[in-house]
Amino acid sequence: MASSSSNLISLKTSDGTVFKVERALAKTMKTVQAIIEEADANIYMIPIHNVFSHHMDMIIDYYKLSVAGKSKEFSVEKLDNDELKDFLLAVHYLNMEDLFEVLTQAVADRLEKKSVGYVRKYFGIENDFTPEEYAAIRKKNDWAFKGDDIEPEEDEEKQEE
Amino acid sequence: MLPMKREKDDSIYPYFDNLPEPLTTQILLQLPINTLLICRCVCTNWKMLISEPRFAKLHFQQSPTCFMIRPCDVNDSLVSRTMYLLECDPQKFQIGCNNHVKLAPIFKLPLRDTKFKNKKRDNNPLHYKFLIANSCNGLLCLCHPYKGNPSVICNPITGEFIRLPKPTTVTPPSSYKGIDLFRLSPSSLRIEPIVAFGFQPKTNEYKVIKLCVINVRRHMNPSFQRLTLQIHTLGTPSWRNVEVDHPIFISSLTHATSVNGTLHWIRFGRWQVSILCFNFESERLQSFPSAHVFEKNEILDKGRISMGELRGFLYICDASSPHGITMWIMKNYGIGESWTKVYNIDTFLSNDLSSHIGSYWPVKHFEEGAALLSYHSSNCFIFYEPGKYGFKVFRIHGIHQSKYFQLIPHIPSLISLKDVVKGDNVEVLNIHSRCAKLELCEENEVVSLVQEFVCDLASTCSLSSYGKEFGDEHAS
């Protein structure tokens, strides 16, 4: 179907790099798989927007580890928050289930035990509760906050670790 | 064009702004419960998203097992309505100053007698205390401590609870084989109530059962037993009697576990141990295959066998042998031969700790074995995960000598009781609007964990694992 009867599929990233990947890896990318199946004629090269070559490098790393049964060794700790977000969006675009779960878990881990203010800033969300609503919901959850520092209201810029 | 790398400085940039909703949802689904509750306060959108029943259900399904730990007193001087949620990944504990890990958040159970008066001089804690029967699907079943009547079903995370209607009192039989039982002294007739709470997936109903084992003794020996069983479906107004056969002698039933629409117990008999089960569909009380798990046929130390459920599998953790701990998982439900040893630790601990008696709880099982939590009489928790951190020991600080913890395996859930209880007949109450504000002096203590030491796995024990069907790739 795609390119030739060989087992390699060519993927072209946003920054123009061409990766030749195994068909099995391409299969884990549901978006790519859909393109291949929809094509009437042979496709020589599949463009993957929103995905850069450094993302592909990590995707290939993950694939190699998971084939070897070592998917737990894959880590995104060295990525900063921006890089993690971009990678997550790329993997989401490609619709890769397993890796997507790994990355969302990595984000979830970075949010653990953080305050409300921190989470809001992290996601760029405005507090749209009225003061009464906020007080009511805080009271309901009071035990979840007991003992923690009173987290700053949105005006304060205090980073909590 | 590569995105420009932002500087990392002290203030926080919005890193994850404008995320599409499926991504946000997926991230939220993977948060532990306390962080999730903080996220519920972030904005109205998130509050709606997290409060949706569908979200709560999905979150519950992938939540790991935790434990509710409840401070109790050997002298029964505590109401014990507070509980702490103990998560089982010690690598995620936030160790503060002095090596302390704060135990938070705190959950409260309803008080049994709502006429609690703070200033009353003789508040007998036992008037207000509940016993916890078992946990099922994130809900706890609470009972009266003496009569054993199940009274309340609650979700400690949301604070909601419902009161159960009273079961009818069991009238003891009046005669047996011509013997007029009224002539026997009261101590000859003992009724042991056993309460358990479970879920029937087929009908999506929650059921509570009260099983009474009536022991008639003659000349100090147990002569015979009769059973009565009453069942209540949550949302209905009353209890119903169910005729059951009495398959086998029951000395005690422990570790009620609801799996596959059936309640299971470890049954201790006169000389044997086995599993007894009650199926909600057939409403039959019968033996459940336990094949080679209890083949030793000795009277095992009751306190050292536990049974429960991990990810839908029934497990038995047997720590009664002096040689170590064995964990069994029933791979194929209902098939006795499928009880498989997942894990066996030959020498669990180094010499200092092995002399302490404790209870053992599997936390999760995987290819190479299982992670365990042990609660020791010296009031410390020992977490064990082979291949990861080995052993981690945390001592409990801030509680008085006579106190100990009751451990209840529990999966925290945001599922509202309003979605669980069928019909509008039952009022769903919430402790936050009721007795949460009351301060009990026993609750002034601050309980925390202090990390003691971390053992290197290799130097302290030998371990054999039998994980073939779980995709075993590691030799023992």
C-alpha cells in the first residue's frame, strides 16, 4: 500500500527530516495508519505536521524499549515542561495510545502535591469562581488542604515545590 | 520552526495552556485522589469535569489500591472516626523536615449517635463508634459495634453517607431434635452476626448481607449451628430473609471480599480453613474452591492470613508459615487449580524486624512478583517492592502507646452515593454539613510517618517468584 512492499514507511516531520520507520511502529500511530489505509495509490512519503525530528527520536527510543519489554525504562524526566507539552501534543496528534498514557502520567506526576495556585498557573487558567463559591468548595475539601500552606491567591507569584 | 525555549525562573509560566480537553481529561484521570481534589478547586470547568459521574467512574477504575488507616485503642477509648489514606508508593511520599511524612488528607466517618454534645461530661466513645465491615468499590459499610447491625454505607472521600434500614432481629430456634432450647442457659445460645457488603455487576446493585451463625452448646461443646441470612439491596426500604443451606461448620469468617458478584470469606472451622462464598445471583452459600492453598490442613494463625481483591483477582496472602510469606492469585475465577503462587519470600526481613508480628497486605502484583505493605506491632509500616526500592520502613509518630491502626484496603472514589443508590427513597447525607465541625479531643494529635531506613533487597532476603503467566521475564 504505502511506498513499496518493503517494511519501511517514510515519515516526514515538520522540520523536513525524513524518517524511515518499520511498519510495526507506524501501526502504533493511528493517524498515520489511517492515512495509509485511505490512500488509493501508493504513498511515498507521509507528512506528519506538528511533529519534529526530536520528537521522532524519542518516539523511536520508546518503540525500541517497548519491543524489548523495557518500556518502564523510558523516561521524560530530562524534558522541561515546555518540551513535555510539545511532545505530548505531537503524540496526541499521532494518536499513539501507550505513549500518550506515559506522557500524561508524567504530567500528572509533576502536578502531585502542588497547590491550587500552582496548577492554575501551570495550565494558564483563570480562577472563575466567585469568592463565595470558592470558599464553599474549599470548605468541602478542607481536609485535602489541611496542614498545607494557604496557597496564594492568583495575584501572588509564589512557586511551591 | 522550533518553539522558543522559555527561561526557567522562579515564577511559573503557563506551560500547559490551551490544551485540548481530551488531554486535560486524561491528565486528570491519572492524578491521585488528593491532587484531584485540589484540581477541583481550580476553575468551574474543571470542577464540572471532575464531578461528572463518568469521570469519577473512569478514575476509580484505574486507581491503585490504597489503605484507610484508622487509629484505634486497645482500651476502646476512642471513637475512631478519623482515617488517613495511605498510598502505597513510598517513593512518592513527600518527606518534610525531621524526616516526617505528613499523613494527609484526613477523612471522617459519621458519628453513630448524632446527639453528640461537645460539652457533655461522659461521652462514652462506644456510643459513637462504628465498626467497619468491609470496603467495596470505594464505599465502606459501617456497623453497630455490639449488635453488629449494619447501619451506614459511606464514601469517606466525598463525605456522603446513607442510613440503612434496620434488619429484623433474629429469633433463635426454640427447639432442636426434641430438646427444648429455652431450658438451656443463655450462654448456651450464641448468635454471631457477620456483616458484609458487596456489588453485583449484572444488576448494578449493591447489597449488604447479615449472616447470623447460631451456636447451640450443650455441656460446653458446640452442638450444632444454624444460619440465618438477611439481605438488603441499597435503595430498597427493607431486608429480606434468604433460606440458606448450612454447608460447613463456621468458627469464624474473616476478610469479606466482593468479586464477580459474589462475597467471599476465609472460613475457619474446627480444624480446617477454606473459603466460603455467597453468590448474589443464585443466593447460595457454598464452599469456594481453594484447592492447594490451604492443603496443609493445620489450624493456621488466623491473624496471618489475608484475602482480598487486586484488579479483579482474588488473592490470598499467607504469612502463617515460619518460613515466609506466600501470595496466591486466582487466575481464572472459580477454577480451583488456577490458584497460582505469585510470590514467595523466604526470609522476609533481617533479624531485627523478623521478631515482630505483623499483618501483610499485597498492594499490587505484576510479572516479577508483588509489592507488599506490612504493618508491624511495633507501629511501623514496611513497604516492599522487589526490583524497585527494596524495603522502606516508616515508623508512626504522634500516637499514644496503647494505640494501633486498623488497616482497610480501600480504593478512593469520587463516585457519588446519589448515583449508586437506586430510586429516590434514600436520603444521601453528608458529614461536611453535619458532624465534621465537631472537634473530638482525640483528633488533636498530629500523626505522621518517619522514615527509618531503606534495606537493600539483595542483602536481606531470598525471593522466588512464579510469574509465568503474567509475562514472566525475570528469573527468580
